[in-house]
Amino acid sequence: MARMKRALSPLVISLGMVALAAAQLPVANPPRAWKTAEGQPFQAAVVAWDGTTVTLRMPNGAQQQAPATKLSAEDQAWLAEWQKKQPIKIALPETVGVEPSQVKAEVVSEDAAAEKYVYRTTHFEFESQGKLTQSLLTEVARNFEATYELLKALPWNIEPKPASGELFHARLFKTKDAYLSGGGLPGSGGVYQSREEMFKVPFESIGVKLVGKSYMKDESFETHTMVHELTHQMMHFWLDLLPQWMVEGTAEYTGTLPLKTGHFRVSAAKNGLRDYLDFLKKKTVSGVPEPFPLDKLFPISNEEWNVVLGENPRAAHQLYFTSYLLVYYFMHLDSKGDGQLLARYFREVGEVRKEEEKYGKAMDDFKKQPGVTVHADGSFDYRSNMKLPAPPAAVATPEARAAFQKKTLQILLDGRTEADLMKQIRSAYAKLGIRL
């Protein structure tokens, strides 16, 4: 159907606006004073803004569009803040995963003498010290690929991609001693080491046993450790932007989602929560821990987190447990239960992530310039009259990074104190029959 044009006021014409059908737009906010880029004042109410084009309701009731660049710098900044407060459309899928026909697991090489078996899927290449049966290979492959799809589908603004190259890399070890000798962390069931860009796990952590000359699933096969560490791996570029409680909380959340035959049941997240609590009650010495104090959890640094892990096992359980409770709460229980604040939080962090991407590209281009010498270890020298690209201000120094994390935390607090938030968390979980 053709759309008829409306007569435009001189101001609207100067802004380069085009009329829109009113029925297609949401209810506008109250009117406010605006200025064009040339300084001409006018009154209007903002209806929508997509980051490029703003929709306004004029005093005569007409709704008009204009490029935001036609407005003053102050109004453009106001729009950016206004947009951050608008609801984000979130539609959590019932299930996320991969169909059997989509999973391609190929054998790259097998060397029994060297205990090196290399397998490849669409997005992963993993090396095993033992030969995997076809059924185990298929299971591992589809769980790897399903986790990749999950990270893409969750409303965290994550676009999972390898730290370098085209594939994610993992190593599976026959024994815990081999895992430790291969760089695994003492006391851990698995680890993602960002410097090596490698996920490492011993067979015993996922429930794998030797049958004949090959390894297959045993009755204790589980996916939590695998999914947890793969989540870290696929959030590689986000790890330095997020506080440690968010890094671990998101990984615990994905690790507890029910997973079967390559499909996560996101709609059954509550079942995963109850299974998680049952595990703590029945399988751990300390049972379900008391939540870690939020006023101490939120500002904890990565270094302080690691000290707690190494020196205080009970407090370590509290850290992981509370981190998971927080992410689950912000995903499903806070406010209307639609995950709005968490989505806004990741959107804000995502803006700096984009800046980091631009910075990384600028650094790559810089290293290609004449006068720059790149060494085999990745270090480089350059002429003294050359200027390095500047990193994003939010993460330029440890102090700036801490300030950025404190600022983005306010999105989640939403005006609440840590004590207020903890009170609401306890109340929300109590409604599920969970006493904290």
C-alpha cells in the first residue's frame, strides 16, 4: 500500500524528517526542549531511537523521523542515555542445541604411540590422550557445538569466537596427574587458560572410562565442567571486562542448564537450579553454603578471588554459589523476571567490547606499518616518532577497569544497596521454596 506524504513544517524540513504512520509507533515520552545541529530550538517528545534515526512526536501530534546527526551534540548524548533505559526485547528459547545431522565430528589424526588423537567439529578442534569411541566422540562433539549455540542465543550480547584462528581448542587428559602435568590447575576439575587459548579437562572430571583400547562414557558422565569451561572459552574477549563473579556466575548458569542429546532446555532452568542445590546438599561436605556478602563479592579482584580459592575452600564454594545465584536471579527472578537489567548490563559492557575490537584492529594495522618490527614471541619495536593507538579509556588501566566495573554494576543494582538486593534475592528464592 502506498503511503501518502504529509505537509512538513519548516523545522521538520530543516531536520530532513519523513512522516511515519502513528499506529506503527509506541507511546511517546513527555515533550522536552531540543535543538537542531544549527542551534534552532523546538519542542518534541521522543518515541523511538535505533542508534541512527530518532522518531519524535511534534506539538501538532505528527510523528517524524530524522537522523540523530541533525540534532545537537547534547541531544544526541541525551538520546544515548534514553536508549539505555528502554526495555530490550528478550525472547528466551525453549531449547537451544544442534541436530544430529548438523554435528560433524571427524578424526584428524591418531597416534597411539604419542597418545595423541585429534578430532575436529565445525567450531572446535580437540586433542585427546586416548582414543574415543564413536559414541563418545559424537557426544563430546554435539555438547561442544550445543554450548556454542547456547552462547549465541542467550541475551548476553555474546558473539562467541576463538581468541585467534578459526577454531576453539581443547585437550582431554587420561589422568588427573597428566592434566596437572599439562598445565591444569591443582584442585580444579577443568580449566580454560586464556593465554594458551585452551580448555583442558581430565577424563575423570567428565565421567569417561577405558573399555578395551578406547574410551567411552561411564555411569558418572556429566557435562557441567565441560560446559562451564567452554563458556569461559567462548566468552574469551569478555573475561577482562567482567568482574570475576559475573565470569563464574554465567559459566555456572550455563553449566546447570539441563542438557541432553545436544540440546539445552533453557525453559527448564529451574530444574537445573534444583539439581544444583541437591548436588550441594548431597555431594559436598559443607552442603549449601551461606551466600557470600555482596558488598565484599562485587568489588573483589581476580587476584583476590584466586587467593580465596587457594586458601579457603569453604569461602570458594560460597563465591561460586553466590555468583550463580546472582546470574540466575537477574535472568529469571528480578523485577518482572524478564532479564531486563542483565541484558542492559551486557549491552553496556558490549559497547566497550566493540571499542576493544576497534583497538585490536588498529594495533594490527599499526604493526604492519614500515618502521615496526614484530618478533617471533609477539613483541614488537617501533620508531620513536610513531604513536601507538590508544586503548579504550574504560580499560586503559587497572584503576579504569575497576571504575568501569563499578559503574556497570549500578545497572544491576538499579538504585538498590547490596543489602536491599540481598533481601530481595532471599525473598525471590523463598517463593521457589529455597531458603538461603
